[in-house]
Amino acid sequence: MICQETLPIMAGPIDTAAAAFNKFVVIWFRIYQMVLAKILAPDPPPPGTTLRRPRIAIVGAGLTGVSAAAHCVGNGFDVHIFEAGPREHLGGIWAKVNNTSGLQIHSVMYRFFPTVFWSKGYPNRKEIVEQIEKVWKTYNLEEKTTFEHKVNSVEEDDKGRWIINNNSDERYDGIIAAVGSCGDPKMPHIPGQEKFKGQIYHSSELDGKDVKDKTVLIIGGGASAIEAMEFTTKSKAKKAKILSRSEKWIIPRNPVIDMLLSFNIFGQETIFSWIPERLLRKFFYRDLADISPPPGSAGLFEETPMVNNDVLEQIRSGNAEWLRGDILEVEENGIRFNRRQQGVPKNGPGYEKVEQGEVIIMATGYKRPSLSFLPEECFAEPYSAPNWYVLLFTLTSININ
């Protein structure tokens, strides 16, 4: 009786202190965003303003394309955005993913433009698209965007200006390739999948799908698989089984830890990388160290880690499983899967079993958009095409980035 009466009294001050601290953090975050906008955001040109040269062509109306265009017009440069998709694709990959998708890292680390104001630490897909559209409209980019206009070629004239799709009536002083790293959904065919009695979806088309009380098989072990598992959790699926060929690093959804990890200025594995890796195994994975990448495999800074707190808790609670192995074929009621022990290479020896399921989600990611519209000299050695996603300028022309 004494404990029952005193617990509420003890909890009161703690709850009050926690609420006060949260309020302080929210106020600080808002002030921080306002200061950034005041200091770093260029002023949008008044409607109808004639902008001077240089004139920049921007390929892609995703987050990067809209941000780049806003910076250009804010500094007096004229721009035109070419987007291959319809108006609904404004926002790039964020316009195409599920409504249950959201930011995995804290929004304090995800500022694509100074005037972006996040309402919470981990905004959802809807809020992200709204912020992209806000920048697009604030900087009067509606009249400077052409949708359903795929760029197939970029050529340089004798004066060093650029022609898009052989339209010599329009010439540009520079090109910004903002096609991103995620294009159309990648949907591989797995032997026997036509025999499956249940439904098969790509992880990008889960809105409105019913998986309640069903066992869901998730193919893939990357960020798309984590988002698919979040969907199954919210949809009250009976169980989710992630079928992954290898282990991926998962780090806590904690802004302090994530910022500390981002202080690796080299952006790659170093002689000290074993320290955060060992700490993650001991304090984050704990009893689930078996599904962490084993020593000698890809390091924490060699691939993009997944940021999530729930996946390990879902596995501990029995609502999900993370299975390492190889998919052999799809059968009527599931997937024939070769389970491997930690450290056994892909397609190595294991234990073959049919994993039963009623729904299959292909968390197989997206195709990488092509940069083939750019001149061939942009990809002269040693700057091959993939390096375009980590470099700002090519070796051959500073007018293309």
C-alpha cells in the first residue's frame, strides 16, 4: 500500500523535469533553425525579376536539384530544372516512397537548405516533401521547372555553352546533374516466384497493403528492409523474417552517437575503426552480436550503416527474425533458404529450410540513375561513373557538377 501511494508522488517531479527538458530542447532547436536561415539563406528574387547570367541547367527535381536551384536564383543566377517524371515526382525519391517512410538520422544532421524548418527530430516522408515544395515555391521555381522532360544528351558548343537534347535555341553556361542515387524500384525475378500463393510487393509500394496477422518474408538486408520491417510492425503483422545475404551495421537512432561517428573526417575505415565497432557489438547489439558484421567483414565506415533502434528490439521480442543466408527459390508457401552461420561466405555451406510466409516484400532497393546523358570525356580515367556521386566537379569541365 505504501509503495502504491508513494509512486505517483515520486513520478511527478521526474515527469515535470523531463517535460521541461524536452521543451527546452524544442525551443533551442527552433532558435537554431531560425539562426541558420537568417545567416545562410539567400533572399529569393521578387516575382518577375529577370535574372542575369550565368544560366544553369539542373537535371532532376529532387531534394538536391531544388536546393541547388534555390541557391542559384538566390544569388542572381538564372536556372531551369528538367525533371523526367510528372509533377508528382517533385522531391525525388521522397516523393516515391511509402507514407510510413521517414528520416532515419536526426533532422539536425539533415539540412538540405537553410530555410528548412523541421517540426520534430525524425520527420516523416510527408513533411520532407512539404519542405522541398516550400523551397521550390519560395524561390519561384515553378516557372523554371519542366516536368516529363527527360534529358538524353548534353553537348558543348564552340563558345563553351551547353545544349540540352539538341535544342540549340536554349543554351546554358553550366550543368548540375542532380539525378540522385535512387531511381526506379529494383524488382528482381526469383526462381519459382510465380508459384507463390501469397502477395509479392516491392518495399516502395506498401501503402494500403494489409499484412495484419500475417507472416511476412522480407528479401534484403539494407535500409529498405528496415523500413519494410517498420511497416510490418505498425501494421501488426504476425511476424517478419528478414532474409539477408550478409550482415549490415545498425547504429542507434541517437543524434549524439550519430554525430560522434560522423566526426570520422576520413570518411573510411581507419586503424581506430575497431573501437566504435566493438562498442556497438557490446552495448547496442549485446545478446544479438551474432547478427552484427563479423570481424574481417565490411567495416562500419565502408558501407552506409542503417540507423534504427527498433529492429533489434523486435528481434528480441520474437516479432521479427534476421536470417543470414541465400535464397534458393520461391515455393507455394514460402522461400527455400540456405541459412549460414556467421562468417560463412555467400553461397557457402548451411542449413536448407523453407521459410513459411504469406506475403513477400522485395526490399531490393532502387536502380542507380544513369549519367549517360553527359559527355563521355566527363568519365575519363580515373574518374569513373560511380565517382560522380562523391565528387563535385569533373576533371574535364568545371561547368558540370
